[in-house]
Amino acid sequence: MTARIERVVTSGLVDIEGDEHKVENNTWIVGDDDEVIVIDPARDADKILEKVGDREVLAVICTHGLPDHVGAAIEVAARDEAVIAVHPKDKRLWRQTWEETWPDIDMEDEGLFSVADVELEVLATPGVTPGGVSLYCEGLGAVFTGKTLLMDGPGKLGGEYPALADQLTSIGERLFTLPHETRVLPAHGEEGSIGDLEPEFDRWLSGSLTGAQEAEAAPPPLVDGTAASGIKLNLDE
């Protein structure tokens, strides 16, 4: 049977350092009519397994160790005794969700997973987390980017970039070297293509991403409209 890609969307709250964030997640299923690999199983195992149906789950792959990427991993994997794969640098994050378990496979850069008639190549793409990965499927012309790259740009964690330089390096060297027609299938939001996003890269490098954050955090204008950072008024006169 010919391999295909399917999506399951779930929603819920994620706690990041005490703050709750409402998020929607994409769980991706790659396989044919007999066997599948599940990527980033988020929170609703029943919904994911309903989509899988009676096909065998060979592996559960988590692109990041964050709760909304691993929340349903144990239950999805348990049905068919599938293996769970996480990059070793994200095992600490994994343990924040699953305190008494460890993943079965420590993913490494350029590792391969096979399902149906295609392969998924592991691309190390740290930035949002130290062990973030993307999965490139040349046979299906797609890359699963997790939280590393979304259609509105590099993904954030709790509204911030934990390691933006590393993340941009990952995007430039590992993702934007893929063919322009490659589908970008992220963990959040809609899909696009490498060709859609690559033209934005120079703007990101120029500081537009952090500039937006600084603008949001900047103090408001003074009462007469002068910028607080530009002119200081002597209000005692």
C-alpha cells in the first residue's frame, strides 16, 4: 500500500512555568492501510487511536519533550506495544510529564524510521528545546517540524524564544536546505511549504523577531506624546 499523511487536531491547556496557555496541536500519522507511525501525540489518545483504526502503530515519535507533544504518547504506544522515541537532550522534559517512565529510543541526528514504503529521517533542530528534532520524509515530500518552524515563523515557548540563535541555525541549515516544494507540517497551525517560508529568513536574521518582542515590552509614550526612550521631560518646570 502507498504511504500517506493524516492529521488529528486536539486542543487543551499547557502549563509553562506556572502560566496556562491554550493551544491546538497537530498529531501526524504516517503510514498505509496496515501500519503507521504517530508523530507528536497530544493529550487525546482516544481521538488519535480512532484515526489510526485497526492499523498497527509501529512507533510514537516526539519532536520535542514538551507536554503537548508527549501527553498521549504512553497510551497511544501501549495499544500495540509500540516504541516511543525522544531525543536524549529532551528526556528531562519528558520526565516532567511521565515521571516514572523513559522513552524506548534515544533519537540521534540522521537516524531513520521506516513505515509502509517510506522513511523518516531525523534532523536535529534544537532551539525551542535542546533536543528538538524535525522528521524529513523525502518519499512524501514533507517535513514534520514540530515547534521549530510554524507557518508564522519560528515557534515560541510561552511567548518567548528560549534559544533563538540556535533555532535560526537549525532552520537555515537543516530545513531551508530542503526542496522548496517540501510540505512543512508543524505541531501547531496549518501547513505550508519551504518555499513559502524561506523568503522570510533574512528578515528573521535581521532582528525582526526580537524587535517585535522588544516593542511589546517597551514603556508607553509620555503624556505629551514624546517617546520615553527619546526625550526626557522636566515636569517640575
